[in-house]
Amino acid sequence: MIILGIDPGTRRIGYGLVRAEGSVLHFLAAGILTIKSREDLGALRETKQGVDALIRKWKPGVLAIEKLYFAKNKKTGLAVAHARGVIALSGLERGLEIREYAPNEVKANLTGYGFADKKAVLKMARLILCEPRLKIIDDASDALGIAIVASRAQNRA
């Protein structure tokens, strides 16, 4: 099964894809969807188009997304919540199973510590996926972490 992990944002959306074959994980891809529109509705359209393109290309069975946990700025928090809704809708429209994980849940599952930093998340993603030279920015490594956690939940089901 292919799992698409998403770290939502307003202008940068991290994504990571893994293929789970039993308890064995294979790294497929990771990167950033860069949203260029400065208008809120235009950004949502771009978000939907970008996620739709990932789903069409990789044909995942699961879309795992990070929950919105806290926003110092209410305006930013609302914008990220809107983006999350659009991302979830993309998956729902294509019949994907949607799974949501809190950031601390992902960190604890990957590193054993719910307040681990982004470097620790990347380090564990590299180890778990046997990709020691993987160079990606933190939004993409967070998304890979989300996909890895979702794959572990798949194995327990």
C-alpha cells in the first residue's frame, strides 16, 4: 500500500510517500508543494490542484495529515485549517482513507520523545527508510514521518 503523508501549510506543503509491504517500508518521494498565489482562495485552489496531482501520480490508498495543534496567530491558524480541509477533501473525493496525527504523536512514534526536534524526525525517517543520504527540508521530513506513522498503524490493523 502507498501512503501519502502531508504536513499542511499556507505557502509550503510538505509531502512524503512510502510504500508499505507488510512491515517493510520503501521510500518513494518527498518534497514541497509551493503555493504561489497571494490570495487566500487562489492558494486553496493551488493546494487542491497540487494534492490532486500527487494522488493521480502515486495512487496512494491512505492520506495521512498532521492535525492543527496550536497557532499563535489566529489568522494563520485559520488559513492552515482551510488548507487542511482542502487536502482532506482531495483524498475523500478519490476514496482514500484519511488518517490524522498530532505533531507530538508523530514525534513520539518516530523518536520515542513527543517533543523531539525536526532534526531528530529527519534522522529517524532516514534510518527507518534506509535512506541515510536523504536531503529534504523539514516540511518534507515531517510529512515522511506522518506517512511512516500511518504505515505502522496499517500494520497493526
